[in-house]
Amino acid sequence: MYHLYIIECADGSLYTGITTDVERRFSEHKNKEGGHYTSSKKAVRVVYTEPHPDRSSASKREAQIKQWTRQKKLQLI
């Protein structure tokens, strides 16, 4: 099982990603092990998760949401 997740950063920006373990991945983001964007923007909290049966469907949904405006992401959350 994969999960799509959205993290709110300290500057108010939103980061979207996928993982098999949301808690572990968020911990990596908080400890600056989760990628450049969240390392520089400081991950604050997970604001949205969505389960997916496989990596393919999670990746497609991630790509879709990453194209959305901030306003549309906030409506989803």
C-alpha cells in the first residue's frame, strides 16, 4: 500500500510526495533527510494523506496534484 501525502512547511508552502510509510517519511523530512525542498523549508506537519493500492496509482495522483494551484490543494486538504 502506498500513500500520497502533503506536508505543510514553516513558510506555509505545501510539499506533495508518496511513500509506503507516512510517519517514517515525515520524520525523514523533519530531520532534513527527506529531500532538498523540505530541508530548506522545514517540514511542520502532514496535512493530508490518501491511500493507493500501488506505486503507479500513487505516482499518477502525485503528478496530478503537483500541477494544481495552491488554492486547489487547500480545497483538497
